[in-house]
Amino acid sequence: MAISVRLYVFDQNNALKRIPQRIRDALAFGEDGVPEYAGTRQRIAEVVVENEAGKPVRILDARGSFWNFDAEGKVGRDLGRLAAEAMELAGC
């Protein structure tokens, strides 16, 4: 079984919207931003799941946090630290 870390942002209706891994990685390394979140503080859920045949079968851990997006829609250096912690938790 494989383990993955999934990232979600709460939308305006408090529904979870998944952030693709490519965008998560680009945010973590300061390579990209999300213009729609520029200048806002967003509620984030980081979920570690166990996968079988590419499908999630069990939640191993879940954490909530807030991300502060700058005027360009980028997050600060803290995101890189949070991403490293999540990957460590997942055993990556």
C-alpha cells in the first residue's frame, strides 16, 4: 500500500477543494502562486491517506492550518517547512 499527502482548501461554502500536487509543490518552493487567493488567509486541511490501487482507503492523519497568501498569491517560507513536516509524517 502507498501513502500520500493530500492538500485541501476550504472554499467559501466550507466545502473542501483539492489542491493538485503540482501546485502544492510549486507553492511550497515559492515557484508559483494562486492569484485567486492573493492577499488572503485560507483555511487548509492536510490529509495523509493510505492508498490501494490508486484510491484512498484510509485516513492516517489530518491537520488543519492557515496559509497567508501575499499580494502575488504566494505563501511564505513557512509553507516549505509545513510541507517537509507533512512528507516526514507520511514517511516520504
